[in-house]
Amino acid sequence: MSQGKVLVLHGPNLNLLGTRQPEIYGRETLDDVNNALHQRALLAGWDIHCFQSNHEGALIDAIHAARLDGTLAIIINPAAYTHTSVAILDALNAFEGKVYEVHLSNVHRREAFRHHSYVSLRADGVIAGLGTQGYQAALEAVFAAAPP
Ligand code: CA2
């Protein structure tokens, strides 16, 4: 029996991971990241669904679906929508499970406009600057927070 269901959301341009700006975002591709998360989830007996979109509404639809399908936690890298999207914040506020916000880069060491996150107003935890390991750290937090 599954221990629970977790949704991983990747925002705009993260489909380019591993192909551009490796000095900021590393050399792993999004498929590498998702495969590693799938492996770890399988080992822990969890169901995992990973989804990337360049469209705000598609990310919001995925959050709405997670409200209704028994998803216990959302791990989200909203990418640039982090700094702009009240709509994604509102959708996450309507989700009752845990929310972990992940950023590959340390956004606080970058331009001032990256220092503010709407999603952080809802997130139970925020990880920034650990590269792709940040997603693994968030997944461990999901397992640790789940009811026995
Ligand atoms: O550090 C992060 O994970 C960010 O969420 C990444 C966003 C950026 O807008 C945020 O401020 C911080 C950008 C994602 C773009 O990803 C790319 C990956 C490879 C090549 C080009 C873009």
C-alpha cells in the first residue's frame, strides 16, 4: 500500500535545465531530477507525480487537482512565478497538505527582485541554493511530516 502521494511542480523555463546557464542551475536535466525523485519515492513506498509547465494556469490546475486526489504534499519550484504570482499563492492557500518551496539557486544572493516570494507566504519549508539536492531534501521533509 502507498504511504502517500506527493506532487512535484516545476515552473517556467525549468524544462531547459541542464542545457543553459550551468553555472547557476547545474548540469542535471529535469528528467535527471525527476528520475532521482521517482527512485527515492519508490524506495519509501510513496506515489509521486512530477509536472513542468511554462503556463501559470496549468500549474494552478495541477494544484487544484491535488486538492481532490488525496495528494499529501506539494514540492514546488515556481521559477519566475515565485516573484510575481498571487494566483499560484491563492491556489496553494486552497490546498490543505504540506507545501515545500525549492529553488536551485540561492535567490537571496541574486538580484533584489528575486528576494521576495509570494509562495513563501504559504510554504511550510523553503530550500534555496542546494541545486537539485534541494528537491531531495524537500522530499525527505515530506516523508518526515507524513502521519504514521
Ligand atoms: O533558483 C531557482 O530555482 C529559480 O526558481 C529559477 C528561476 C528563477 O526565475 C528564480 O528566480 C529562481 C528560473 C528558472 C529558469 O531555469 C533555467 C534553467 C536552465 C536554463 C535556463 C533557465
